Amino acid sequence: MDDVAHLAQALVDNDETVRLHGIVALARHPHHPTAITELMESLKNDLLGELAITAAIALADMARVNPAVTDAVARRYRETVGSVALDGSYDPTLRLTYFFAISGNNAWFRELLPADLHSRTTRTARYLAAGRDGDIRAAARSMVWFESLDNALVFKAARKELPGWRPWFRQLIRATR
């Protein structure tokens, strides 16, 4: 088993600290397809919203080095747009708002068709608008609201381990107050 495959195993551990370390370690491999795929899966499947958001930040940081990451994420989640999460429950589409806001890919939002969005709330519409406009502060507030987060401990731990991501975590930490 290669190093990246070994690191990916951490993402399924029961301990959130181990999963956080796995996310951080995988982010150091921006050109490795397994690292990209595993972080996309974590963004989608991690029930702990703080870790899913951290995975989104890791992917956005990888996209700075490897722009193909943004295209891979957009392709991977194209079919989820308008799925059940937009109606008010879990959906990676809304978590992606933070990824696309901080990675600067506004085209993803422009490509959304109105018929794809079955949003029943203006809050969801504002959430998507924040991502489209690249408004990281509003996207962070909306992300924290959507995930019902009231504890910034994971974000604070991630900020210490990932100093280059401080501006993005700062907005999330503020939004949990």
C-alpha cells in the first residue's frame, strides 16, 4: 500500500483527530488522484460538518497548486446539484459552496440552472449567492448555519495545523460565535 492509500485510511477512523490529521496529510499531495478522490469523498460523506468543511478547504488549497482539482470537484458533484440537501437536509452541494468560494471558481455557480435548484428557502439562495460572489465571510456564516455548528474546536485545531488556511478558518470560527 502506498503512502497516500495509507493516509486515506485515516479518513474512516472513528477518532475525529485522526481524520483531521488524515485530511491535512492528504492535502500535501495535490497531484495524487487518490488524495483528491478521498478528500472529495470526505467532503461528501463525513457526518461531522467541521471535518467536511476542512476537507473542502484542503481541496481548495490543493487547487492553488493543481488547478485540475477544481475541475475534478465540479465534474464529480455536477449531478448532485439540486438534490435533497437543497430542500433542507444533508447535501454536499451546499458544502461545496465554501470550496468554490475560496477556490475562486465562480463559473460553477453560473452554470447552475434554475430548474436544478429546488430550494424552498431564501436562506439556501443566499448561501449559493455568497459562493457565486466569492463572499467568503457570508459563505462561512451560511455553512455554519446549515451544518448547525456551535463549536469551533475542530476549526481551531485545523487552523493550528494548517497555518496557510488561517483566513478561511477565521471566518468559520467567527461564524460559530
